[in-house]
Amino acid sequence: MAPQPIMTVAGFVENVFVPEHVVTKTLSGRTHYQAILKHVLTPEEVNRVFQVDGESSRTKLKAVPDWPYLGNVPLRDIRPDHVQQLISAALGRGYSTQTAQHIRNVVSVMFEYARRRRLVAGDNPASHVTLPDMARKESHVLTLAQAKEVLAAMHYPEKEMTLIAILTSMNVAEICGLQWKRVNLTEAWSTAEGETLPPGSIAVRKQWYRCQLGSVKKGRSRILQIPEPLLPVLLELSRRSNHTGPDDFVFVSRAGTPVNENNIAGRRLKAIGQDLQMPWLSWHVFLRTHTALAYELGRHLMNAEVMRTSKRPAAVAVGFWI
């Protein structure tokens, strides 16, 4: 019998790891592996494995000269020194400790899978690699006064999206993926795709992530009661002249496509944050603000505070916070 060719790391990733393991992950999981593997294999190799056209790809990462890529190294010959060199190269080029940790974790998962497939034996080489302590950034949260100030500077759609983020537990991907058929603004029970929705509720079932509509994770699938201050906001959006059909999205561009949260963050949130001396303003900040205000004031008290400051209960978007 002819001797079997020695499997390299690139061959393992292309023929075993990606088609058997990575493809089972969610879109965000697959995207994460694709991004991090570009520090383990060359970006060109990763594009080929994931069948991405390098010319049309939005990520233009190119192979770095002298980077210790593992693609051509036999899988069975990988040692902790190989992984440590990857980590040292990443830190040496200014990557964060968190990114270096992602690289180590992906290599670790690769070798655990290779061991289960009996392609390698022995200790996982990534388990012996050390990382510097991670310097965590401060987690910013808006006070109620700051939230009012931010909302007063906003327009559609970031104003309404921010209000939903602060008043509910929905993250920005869930907000962008919200369709009218899963919003019940009436005082009667409704039905959406065979599922009954209570009066004044939102069914969180989908999310819009990286320009694709997908289901939320099992633990994120839930039905939320629409907070009282949010009801006139959604009612006003439902009365617009177009894009209000069951399958239409609550937040749409002029073309009727879901809004892009990254574009809004780059064009609007960044500018508003700079003007208000809050350069850290982001969608994550609004989600943390919801948790903080709900804990500090209580959900009912938070809604009461919002309504108490109302000058125009049916005002456009969030006039009651201004």
C-alpha cells in the first residue's frame, strides 16, 4: 500500500475541522472561527477553506511576512512552542490580550477535535501557553440624566432603537431583526406563524446579524411585554406609509432593508458621543444601561419615572425623556 500523506494543519482545518466542526456553529460562531483562523493559517488559505472570494471580501487582511503560520506544519508535530510563537507575534504587532486568547482558544479547540478523531495523541499544545494578564476596559453605563441627554440628540432610527435597548432586554441584533408580525400592539391576542402573542407584547425569535436573518439562541427566545413608554413609539412607526407588512422589519432603510447597526454606530453614535463627551457610546452601553436602571429603579419605577417626565405622552419617539 502507498504511504498516506502526512496531514498538515492546513489540511486538517480544510478537510476535517471546518466541514465537521465549524459548520455546526451559528453564523456568529462560524464568523469568529473564520476571523481567528487567519492568524493561524494565512488569510488566503482561510479564504479558500471558507470559499470566500478574496477580491470581494470586506476583510482585506493579507499574509504577514515572518508570521509563524502553522498551515504547512504537520499536525502531529505541533508543540507548545508553535502556539507560543503565534501568541508572541500577535502581541508584538499590538493585538490585544483578548485577541491573543482567542487565537490560543481556537488552536486548543482544533487539537481537542483532532484528538477525538484520533489524528493526534498526547497533551494539547495550547494548554501550556501562557498569556499576560488581560487589561479590561471600563464598562460604561448611562445614568438616567445621561440617557435623556443622549436621546435628545438622536433621530430615527437610532433614537427609537436606543429606547428599545434601554427599556427592554433586546440587544441590537434582535432589534434589527424584529419584524412586525412578531409585535402585538393591540389589546387582544394575535397569532404569528402559528404562535399566539399576548396583548402588548414582542416575540423575540429572530436576529439580523452580518446581513443575515437567523434565529436567536435558544436561551434568547422569549416574549417580552412592551413597556408602557415604548407603546406610542411603536404605534407611530406602525403608521408610516410603507414597510409595515407582517414580514417587514420594524427598523428599515429607505429601500426597505433592515438598518445596519454598524453603520449607525459609526455615523451617528460616534458623533453624538463625541459631542456629549461620551466617546465610549455604543449599543453595548445601552444594553448595560437597561440592566443598571432596571436594577436601580425597578422596571415599574423606571417606567413611572419616564412617564412622570412626559410633556407629550404621544410625542414623537422619546419626547417623554427630554
